[in-house]
Amino acid sequence: MSGPLSHVRVLDLSRVLAGPWAGQMLADMGADVIKVERPGKGDDTRGWGPPYLKDEAGNDTSEAAYYLSANRGKRSVTIDFTQPEGQALVREMAAKADVVIENFKVGGLKKYGLDYDSLKAVNPGLVYCSITGFGQDGPYAHRAGYDFMIQGMGGLMSLTGAPDGAPGGEPMKVGVAITDIFTGMYATSAIQAALIHKERTGEGQHIDMALLDVQVATLANQAMNYLASGVAPKRLGNSHPNIVPYQAFPTADGYIILAVGNDAQFARFCKVAGLDAIAADARFATNAGRVRHREDLVPQIAEVIRTRTSGDWLSALEAEGVPCGPINTLDQVFADPQVVHRGMKVSVPHPLAGHVDLVASPMRFSGTPVDYDRAPPTLGQDTDAVLDALGVDEARRAGLREKGII
């Protein structure tokens, strides 16, 4: 069964994470995503290990785990487009594509004739998505931008980590490259919107995605807390700026997360915890009151939660409908019954390792489910097949290979 985007062909000129993440999401939805890589080296992340995928004998292959995280469902073609013959090949491919994704520096592809204006000339309906650190214009446009620095510049690190003065109290990045991933997701949405516009009008367009823009946009309620009050929010560790109690608490043998979202849940929590005096205290009757008086309330809650084990608390609170949960390590995540039931780990055949375990897509389509029949490709795995379909015969391919173009 074909995916909802099975009619779409994507030329993925991007590398590392934000662009490849967008390409992977489009592949999950059935698009034919052709990843163009440098001969002999490929995407930078192929070498970002260890760890590497291991073969059936337990030996490292050439495929880094980082690369595998963002490239399933694609086909890999190696083309050196710094050379004129390589540029010509990419233009031929772009002429038959619906979408191009690239994340070179501003103007970086112009010298190769692979920028939007050049490719629009051969394919007016092309949807061309550029992903950069700071966008195609503005005072920072020509700077390189990386997820870590954008988390800092875009305010996320000012909100993440223990408060000033607390042990370990310093700005902290998120444990995954979340700005890159969000940028890939926004890019995917923008590409699909542009494709719908193209279907109605025949017009393609240039999409300008910037990591800094995305980071600012995803500050969400924290951004509005600042815009509404004029006061910049500060780091609160695991506490929530607008809800109390909504944080991690130490138990007798570990930690749990208590996520009380409304007053009725708070009353049920107090019942389970035996905190009758707190439940009767007018200061804590509403969430607004609990936020104002968090410094009085939270230590009292922490004191009682320390007296029982994590398992005891989770069982008791879940029985009363109080939102709570454990803090799992990744081995515990992939062993969790709900994660297992939802099939969030999939095994896909792989030419070097026999098979590779991958994280599944979270998208669940009732009529066009995601297919997991194509592992992240080895470098240049599909060069001959793709170029043959393009009309590049075996003799021409042999000549290009001899010159190092493919």
C-alpha cells in the first residue's frame, strides 16, 4: 500500500540533521526521497561515531548510529556537484523532482547553478526548501548556525537547567538536538503546504527555514509569559512556570514526575498523600494560589514523597487518576509495555548488518500506514538505479565513475 505522498519526488541535498529529518518524514509518508551525497564520504553524520551499526559478527560497519537516526526510507546517490558534469546531473534530477531540500550556507549553491532561481528556470513548479541557521536575510544571514548555539541564542538554554545558586545551576542544553528536529518538522509542514498550493495553482516557491526562527517560535508559553509580563522567565529546573505541583520529586528509591494539571487532581493527590492540612489551606485551593505560594507548598510535598518508593507512589496515584510517571532510561523506554505495544522499535533488513533496529515513525495513518521496507541507505547504494531511471545509460555512468563524478 502506497503512502499519502507516494506521488511526490524529493531531491535531498541536505546533510547532518534538520534537512535529513524533513526528508525522512516525507519518506515516512511515502515520498520517493533521493539523497545526494559526496562520493567517497557522504553525509557528515556517517562518521559521527561510535557507536556504529554492528554486523552479524559483532563488528562495526561504516554506518554511524547518528546517520541511521535521520535517513530511513531514502535512496542514496553519490554525485560530485562541484564539477560541471555533476551539476548537470543534479539539474536533470531537479527537473523531474517536486521538492528540493538543502541546508548549505546562504548563496552556497549559487556557484554550482543549484540555487532556487537556477532550478526554478528548469522546473517552475519546484518547491525548494532552504534550511540555514539564521535565514536568507538579516544581519546574521551569512553566519553558520548549529543547534547548540541556537539553543543558547534563541533563549531555550536560559529556561533549561537548575536555578542560579542551586547545585549545578547553569544554563543547560536539551539532551537531543531539538532545534534541528523542530526545524525539520516545520520544514516538512511547510513543504506539504507548498505542494498543496502547487496542486491548486501550478506555482512552486522557495521556503526559507531558519533554526533561530524555529527556536524562538517553539518557546511557546514561555515566550508569551515574557511578552505578557515584560519579565524574562528564569530557569526553574524541573518545575513548571505556570503550574504547581508539576515537577520531579525524589522518592525513597528514585524519582517520580508529578504532573497535577488542575484543582481536582490536586485534591486527589492530597488524599493519596495524606496531606489533609494542605488540601484545606485556602492558599493552595487553586493553581494560581499554588503558583504564588510554591515556595511554601513544594517543600511540604517533597517531604512526604520521600517517604515512599517510586513504585508505591505510581500505583497509588494512578489508581486515583493523578497524572504521574517514572523517569526512564532508554533501555526502560524500549522495554515499556506501551512503547512495545505501539511498535516504536522496528527491525529493517540491512545489506551490511543483516538487519537494523530503528525508531519507528509516530505517525499512524489508518489508510496509508508507514512502510518500513527501506533502511537508511549505504553510501551510493542506489546511484546506478536512480541514474538509469533518469536516462543515464551504463556507458555514460562508467565514464562519470571513472572521472569521480559519481
